[in-house]
Amino acid sequence: MSIDKLAKKIKLIIFDVDGVLTDGGLYFTDEGTEFKRFNSLDGHGIKLLKENGIEPAVISARNSKSVNHRMKNLGVKHFYQGQSNKVVAFNELLEKLHISADEVAYMGDDVIDLSVMTKVGFAIAVANAHDLVKQNANLITQKNGGQGAVREVCDFILKAQGKFDKAMAPYLQ
């Protein structure tokens, strides 16, 4: 099946955080406070998905207050942190949203993401992902994680579903 056809079926997209929504760097102040750098293009892409009926979610192995803040800012209702076994949160999302795995996309960068990537209908790897992750992906982005890769995928899905032009129309007036 073509990647356009896979993307056309998507109702839910799940993002990893470190290396996908961020550049994967772990930044700490001298006091030990962690902070992350998010890309504003990615954030707007997530908002566009939401506005066009595609639910975004986040599953991360790590815990971070900055992720809480960013997800609330973007209006992402489904975000799971501290998930060493990401399949548990994935299964909970399927049940909660009453969707099947083939209606889900997952975007990851490292081997911890494979447990979910191998179960979804549309598996996506960022350009700088681990080689094994790329081998198990239906789509590999042109951009690196934290550098607009999420927006690239958001636009791709909107185009595959015939929603991109309508989503862009307000900006072209």
C-alpha cells in the first residue's frame, strides 16, 4: 500500500518527544533544571491537525515539566510521560478513542519507539533516527527531529487526506 493511502486513514498521530518534538538534546541549568527546545513550526502543524479532525498524542519514556507545559499550550489532551513500555499507553489510547491500530501513525527516532511503531498503520522516522527505526518506517522525513520534521509529517497527512488546501486557505487571504 502506498504511503499516501496509509496516511489517508490516520485519525490519531502519536509523537515521541526527545528526538522528534525536540532535537534530542538534554539541556540542564547549573542547578539541574532540565529544559527543552521545541520548534514552533511543529507546534502549528499539530494545531492544524487538531483543527482538521486528526487527534495528536504524545508518549514519552521520560518525565519533564516542559513537556507538560508545551502539550497544554498546544491543546494536546493525550500525553503520557514516564512510559518505559510505550505499548501500555498506546493500547489505552486505542481503547479510549475507539480506533484501530491501522488508523494510527507513530513518529519516533530511537529503538524504544519500535514497540509501538511496529503495531501502527503508518510508522514514521525522523531523518536522524536510529537505523533500525528507519528500517521499520513507512516514511522517513527529510528534516531532523526538532527541526521541522513534525510539521513535514503534519502537512503530508493533511495533503494525503485532501485537507491541506482548506487548512492553508485562511493564511492566503
